[in-house]
Amino acid sequence: MARVAVPVALLLLGCASAPAPVPPHPECPDALGALNDFFVAWNDSDAGARTGALDRCCVAAARFVDPTGSTEGTAALAPSITAFRVRYPQATVEFGTPEQHHCAMRVRWTTVLEPGARPLRGVDFVDLDPQGRFTRVVSFDDPPGSR
């Protein structure tokens, strides 16, 4: 009988020290609509339309980070986009097909500053709130000459 008790005791100890199950990841709705509004925010020539689009796709305190710095909140991003549109009035910003899981999204982008200019490319990583709105966008530029 002692032989049976030792393996059972080891089995019980092994079960007692097993890691707790991982809680499920939050699920967010499809954020394609939010991405479409972000597209409008970067491409529309009307400042009011851009601000409205940002209000729909982002939480007010959303953080935007790129290689040149960071912007805190949509109230700060809207004038930054306006300055971009003034400097490059013919610029187009396009987004590729996004991938999304666990309230996060990744999407490639292409920006052409003026007709005939070499495109700039990169990727955005986006954190989403439970309603599918952007809470943080971290943007990376592709290295020069790639793609």
C-alpha cells in the first residue's frame, strides 16, 4: 500500500502546483469601421470632417506614437493632421487590409505626399478599447528603399 500512496501523493502535488488557467483575452468588435474613420481623418480636406472622424474612431485620450514623437489625445492630433494637410495638400494616406485579435490591430499604410513622389510605407500597431475604438497607435516607418 505504501507504494500506491507515494505516486498518488506526487500526482496530487503535481496538480496542486499546476499554473492557474489563463483568463480569456478580451474580444473587441471588428475595428474596420474605426480604421475607415482614421482614413477619413488623414485624407479629408475639411477640418471638421477630420475631427468628427477622430471622435468616432478614437477615445479622447488616445496616444499616437511615431518615430518623430508622440501626441496625446485626439484634441492634439487633429491640429497635427491639419498641419500635415496644409504642408501636403495633395497627400494621400492609404491603409492595407488590417489584422486584428485580442483588442489589437496591425495595418500597413502607404503615404504619397504629392503626385509622382516616392511613397512612404510603414505599419501601425493599434490598441483597441472594448468598443473597437483606438486607444493607442504606434507607427513604424519602413526602412528607406524597402518594399
